[in-house]
Amino acid sequence: MIKAYILILTYVGNLKAVLEEMRKLSNIESIAVVAGDYDIIVKASVNSLEELMELTDKIHAIKGVKRTNTQVIEKEIET
Amino acid sequence: MRIRKKSLFYLLAILSSLIAAGVTSIDTYISIKYKINPWTLCLAIFIAGMIITLLLCIFLSIPIGKKAIGTRIDPSFYRIRLLRKEELPYHILAGIGNAVATIAYFFIISIYKDPSATISFFQVVILYLLLTESIAEKNAPTLAEVESSVIVTFGAIMASFSLQGEINFLGLLIVFAILNPAWVLFSIYQRRLKLMKINGRHNDAINIRFWNLLFTTLFTSLLVYFIDAKRFFEVAVVMKYWQIFFLSMGVTFFSYILYIRALGLGKASVTQAVKSSTIIFSIPFSILLSKFVHISLYESPQQLVIKTMGIILVVMGVISFALTEVKAYIFMKASTGYSIDELMRKIWKIKGITSVATVAGKYDIIAKARIRTLGKGYERIIRELEGIKGIERFEWQSILKEWEEV
């Protein structure tokens, strides 16, 4: 199992539409709207890097997404 | 299903309270209508509960398509299964907790004519849980949580207090020294069981409930036998009312499934506080019940005023819990020459951090924080991060809204 954070920047005025499309995608553990340098932070959970590429491709294809930045998780501690 | 985790938590806890209020009415009906000795009733209900729970678990294990029916009430459920070795100590402790709390409750009922005033102090268990969490768990309560808990606790006491009920030192001692600590043991270990991973997935509430009831019935049988052996053997006689016992424990099963699922999503203290809303839901059930048996909805206008004020406090406290929560992601860049593993461990030790991950990309570490106020985020997290050598810089991203896969 490969997990990754995908940090997303959207064009102004497109956040709601991007979120709606994003919520339809599979292999996603959580979607957070944030206030900071990014607009949306997605936590993805996929079986292979190939699947991760497919997911980021789908995110890129959403109208209103300006830029993405993928951070693959190497090790994680959580409650 | 991807929804807001917070919404699901409150939905589960409130639905559990609603069902629990229905069960309370059935139990009140049983005790008024059949006049069974409290010890016999306690054991008979557990034994009937064991049978109906086993039947329900078998039914919920039937697959429809690829998934068992039970996945509709807990997506982590696969089928009823044997106990894992690692679960055993937790189940024993939760079982002892539940059995001792039940026995303490029935002991109070058996010695007082009207124990409602004494029993209302059971609500203080919320504060016990808060205290236990602040000692035993990483996520210590914030001032806002303490405030909300005190509001709910006092509100719940006022809403369930009886002005005519008996109140004395022995009764209060049992509630404060036996009933409440036993319930804490039960809640804390049920929560730990829910958070446990079995075959890579979260433990399911259905199996937890089944095994907990088995251990509780076992320990309760032993306790009742030693307290009053005569009452122990009377169980066989009162089992003629098995239909109503099955109804009570069958409905209780669903209340507990939702409660255990809520425990897996939120703190035990907050879950218990939200569950205090049972008092509010019991009003329509009491009105319904008064059509079948003789019960008075309130003792005096004074008590009604106190009850109403208590209910308002419970509602306000629960709303305040729901509204005071801040979550954030913290992106960190580490300086060269420092072990990332060591940094991860130092960050994990900070109170309020719920996950920490080393990542490959623009940043080195991404942590997630959950606090009650932004001020706490500064005091508890940012000041601590600044004190860790090896963190070159960090960026705080406050979460405004979040949907999670549950």
C-alpha cells in the first residue's frame, strides 16, 4: 500500500467545483480544504505508483486545478 | 463512503442515545409491570442479551453480494469471529468494568426506594473519563473541553435529578467509588478495542459487542451468585418473560454498535457527553410509556424547571463540543545532519499531534494536529516545534473543512 499527500492549488473561484469533482474520485482517504499556501490537501491510498500516477492525472484533468505537488509517504505514525 | 468525520461521530453518538432512551423505557416497563427482584432481573437480561446478540451476529454475518449484512451498520465488519489473543486482556477488563458497573447500579436500586437522585451522579463519569484521558492518553483535554464537559455533566445531573429521591453517603460512595470508575474501565478498553487493527483493518463494533457481552455475562453471573445465590437460581423462572428481555437487549445491541463506532472516532469523554442527550430523548418515550403504565413525567413544577434548565445545559454543552475544534496540517523542512526518524519521534510526542509522516518531495515531514482553539495550536504545537533542533522551517495550513473515508 502506498500513501501520499497531494497538495493542490486551484484558480480563484473554482474551489467548490474542484471539490465536487474530487469527492467523486476513488483511492482517496481524506480531502481537506485548507487556509495557507495550498487550497486542498488530499491524502491518497493506492496499491502502486502506477495507480498514484493515474490519480494525479485525474486530478490534473479537473477544470480549475492550477498546480499539484505530490508527497509520497515513506513512514507514518498515527493514532 | 466519504463524509465529514465529525458529522458521523455526532450522528452515531446521538442515534445511540436515541435508541438507548427507547431501551430505558422498555426496562422501566419491565420493572414496573413484572416486579422482578433487581439481581434476578440483571442476570436474566444479560443471559437473554447473550442469546439475542449471538442470533443477531449470525444474521449480520450472512453475505449479500460480496459483503455481509453487518457492513451496513459497521463497514469494518466481516463476520462473527473468534477472539484474538491480543484482544483478550482488553475484553476481560472491559467485561469486568461493565459487570461491576451493572452490579453497582442494581445494588443501589435494590437498597433505595427511589434511587434517581443518587443515580443521577453517574453523569460525573464524563469528568472521570476526562481525567483518565489527561493522565493516560496523549491527547490531553483543553480548557474548552473541560468547560463543555462540566456544562454537560451538571446539566445531565439537573435533568435527571429527583427532588424526592433518596440520597445518602453510602449510595454516593458506590456511585463515585465503584460505578463511575468501573464505567471508565469499560469505555476506555472498548475504545482501545475499536482502535485496534485486525488483519490490517479497524476492529468492528459488532464483534466487540458480542465478546464484551459474553465476558460481562460471565462476570455478572459470578458476582450475582456470590451476592445472593437464591436470586441466581431464580433466573430460570423469570426467563418466561424472554420476549421482552429479547426486545430490550436486541434494541440495546444497536445502541451499543453505534456507541462503539462513535468511540472509535472521538474521545471517550466527548462520546459519553454526547450520549448524555439520552436524557432529552427519554422525554417522548416517557410520554409514550405513561400511556401503558403509571409513571409521573415530573414530580413538581420546581423539578420541571430544574429539568428544563439541565436539558438546555446538555444541549449547549454538546453544541460547544462540536464547534470548538481546530485541525491543521504542518509541513516541515528538516535541516541536514539530523535524523528524520528522531525528529518524527520528537514531533509525535507533542500533545495534539494526531499523525506524523516522513515524505519524499518538497517537504520532509507532514504532521496533522487536532486542537480545541488556534491559541492552543500556538502554545502547544508551534512553541514546541520551534524548540526542536533540526526543523529548519514549517508552514501551518489550517483545515477549514474535511471529508474522510470511513
